[in-house]
Amino acid sequence: MNKQIQPDRRVSAVAPLRDCPSGQQQQQQPPQKKDVELILVKEQNGVQYTSSSCLPAAASSPHYNTGGQQQDRETWGKKIDFLLSVIGFAVDLANVWRFPYLCYKNGGGAFLIPYILFLIIAGMPLFYMELALGKCQMFHLDWNSPNCTDPKLVNASMLGNGTKYSKYKLTPAAEFYERGVLHLHESSGIHDLGLPRWQLSLCLLVVVIVLFLSLWKGPNIVPCACFNFRSLKSYAVVWIDAATQIFYSLGAGFGVLIAFASYNKFGNNCYRDALLTSTINCVTSFISGFAIFSILGYMAHEHKVKIEDVATEGAGLVFILYPEAISTLSGSTFWAVVFFIMLLTLGIDSSMGGMEAVITGLADDFQILKRHRKLFTFGVSFGTFLLALFCITNGGIYVLTLLDTFAAGTSILFAVLMEAIGVSWFYGVDRFSDDIKQMMGFKPGLYWRLCWKFVSPAFLLFVVIVSIINFKPLTYDDYTFPPWANRIGWGIALSSMMLVPAYIIYKFLNVRGTFKERLAYCITPENEHHLVAQGNVRQFKLQHWLSI
């Protein structure tokens, strides 16, 4: 695939725009799409390099800065590359193992009410904002215990004592996963992890190598992989689950959407992209739900148990219940291979997105990393490999459960909340809308602007507060995590959340002037700091806070 290199023209909320030639430095506006002349200067190794010149512009916009040097930046070779990358990142394992269980757990179809509501008032608007901002066989093997039981013989009378089928760990699929793959029986808890399993280490190494080879040349390779109170409290849990699932699934707050969008051309229609990709993601969740509920119903019927005894979430759903159901199909080996290839591609393309966000974010700020992208990508990949080793020890499932709960829960909601407040309130939703108009030729509708400024932040603030109040100690099956493990989990969550107030304090202490001047500099975009020096601070005027 080709990479087209063009000057970096991102909205000033993200980074100031670059200089036009020196003779036009006095113009305080970006060129319109029609005012930019791109000239192909050379093509080498499949990479197209372009040079640009700014032509006289027709209007002025005070929202852009024309300071600094012009820099070349890669762009997506084709529009479909970007769409497949975003869809590949958004559609991940959460669609397969998290959404169906949450849907069942919270009332089935009733869960769709808060889910769709959050999608409309928070998920889609903030997804739009981020795109704009960035531009088993029955053999007795060595892992089996003496009590390993044919799943066809397991029924309600055999379970007894209120034991759920999903917690019955003596079937071949369950024993292969927990004893043959994880070796969970060799760990007594999160305090007893043991050494990494060499088989899983090799698998992890292969995955990391694939990620490295897919990312070191830049973003265009990503789409290739992507293709392949009591009553109040009880209701609050449903809303928290719905909100968390929306942002966990869509990927808002991770920085990936901003990183991918930053490689778009300046005039890209991010409005259409946001509607299309978020809709595809949620429709995929619904389709997965239909398939999964039919499997759960079939398993419950086969073993003559209630469906709630079969339903589970997380790894147990895709590595135990699914394989058991697939093993009853004709041609089960073929379908098992297809199923696990699907899981592999879902995991890899989402991992690519996460790593690309880290690589792009740091490389944009530190040019030395950008110049040595291959080496930097290798460092990120190797660091990921080392950290992931904790998850493939005998007790690695406990580490995975801890990270899944704390690293992508409240902290993600908090990150999106801060993003919405920063853009819509401090920068100004009216100016952000004007920036989008400069890119696409039309201004976002009143609905989007109201969601950005009022509705989304209010709901996010409510969910963040309630999720903290409703926190329950972590468990995995019958194992309860010790208090110190929960404290480590909160430390992981706070490690990202505390960066916001920490940076505010750092920035406030590192600018000069009176308290009022320091505050003004901290809440004003850097390309408008000259206005602060003149005493013209937009954020100190009531009109700024009321405008939409």
C-alpha cells in the first residue's frame, strides 16, 4: 500500500498548524481544501512524497497558529484503509465475550435501553469528537484429572448443591483450558504466580513479532490485519455496565482513534466515519449476542440446566463453553479452527491499535523517536512482551482479571470525561465546531454540540462517581482477591487518572505571572498565549462558557 506524505494540518486543539512559506506568515488561517496545491515530487519503495504550497486564502480564522516549521506526515493510502483499521480496533473480543454476558446479566433486552441511550448521547458524539481531534476431542490426556467427565453425562442432578454448569470445571474443555493451557491448578492465588509457561511464551512471542512487523512501517499495514441506594444502586450497576461497554467497545478514550485519525487528510469527513464505524461495531455486538445466546440455550438444553447456570463471561465463555458447543457440530475440527482464527484476528488488530496509539503519540512529541520508528516500535513490542509474561504464568489468569477490571473500567470513563471537558468547555465547543467546518465545509449540528458540552459530560460524571461508590472486591470463580491485590488494581487505574491533576499542577507552577495570569495561561490554547499577555482572555468571559 502507498503512503502519501503531506504536511501536518491538525486542529489547533491538538497541535498548531504549520507555517506557510515566509511571505505569508502574517495570515492567521489554514488554507481551505481548494487552496492547497500538492505536488508529487518523488516515489520511492512504494512511498509517495508530496510537497505543498499555500495559496492565497479567502477567509481568516483565529483558531489556528502558523508558527513552527512544516513537517511531512504520512497519510492513509486509501480511505478504506482507515475505515478497516478503526473497525478492526473497535470490533474486538469485547463484542464476543463481554457484551452478550452483560446483556444477559442485566435483563436481556432491557439492557439495550441504557446501552443504546449511551451510544446515542455519549458513545457516538465522543467517537465523532476523537476522529475530529486526531484527524476438544474426548481423550484422557496428561492434563486431565481422574474426575474428568464427558459433558454429555453432566446434568442438573449430577451437579447438585446449587453448582452452576459454567462453574463445573471437570469437563475436557474446562480441564484443557485451566489445567493444560493455564496450569491454574498449580497456583493458589495471585500471590503465587509461578514462572511463565514456555508454550504460551512462544505464542506470545509470535503475536508480538506479528505486531512489530505490522507497525514498524507505519499505519497503512494495520487494515490488512483488521480485515481478516438499594433499588437505585441495583439500577446503577446496569448503567455502569452499559456505559463501560460502550466506551470499551468503541475504543473512545484509549487514544487509538485520535492516532488513526491523525493520518487522515485534512478534509476527511470524520462525521460520516464516526456514524459508519460506531454503527458497524454495535451491530456486530448484536449479531454476536444472537449467536451466543443460541449456544447458551443449546448447552442448557443439552445438560438440562437453567440458562443462568451456563452463562458466564470472559475467557471461560470463549475457551470453555464455545469449544464444547462446537465439538457437538459435524465437522467440528474445521469450525474450531475457524473460530480460533477469528479470536486471533480480533485480538491482534485491537492490539495493533493500542500499540499504534502509543507509538504515534510519543513519536509526534519526540522527533528522535519518529526518525527511528523501527527501533522504537521494537522497543514498545519488546516491552509489551515482557509485561505480558505476567499473564501467562500459572496464576496469570488472576493478573488478566485484575487488569481487565481496573485498567479499562473507571479510568477509561474518566479519560473520556476529561477529554470532553477539555475540548467542549476550555477550548470551546463553538470554536471546535468552527474547526470542523474548516475541515469538512459544514458545522456539526446542534445535537452534537449539546451532547459534547452538556449531556455527555454529565452522564460520564455520574457513571464515574457511581462506579467508584459501587466497587466490590475482585473475584475469579470461587477465589477472592486479597485486599492488597485490589489496592494494586486501584493503583493501576489511578496511574492514568492522576496524570490529569498532576499535569495541571505542573503546568500551573511552571508558568510565570500572578495567580490570575497563570490560570489564564493554563486554560488557554498555546497558540493564543499572546492574547493572554495582552489581557484578552476569552475564558474569563461569560460568553465563552455559554456559547455552543
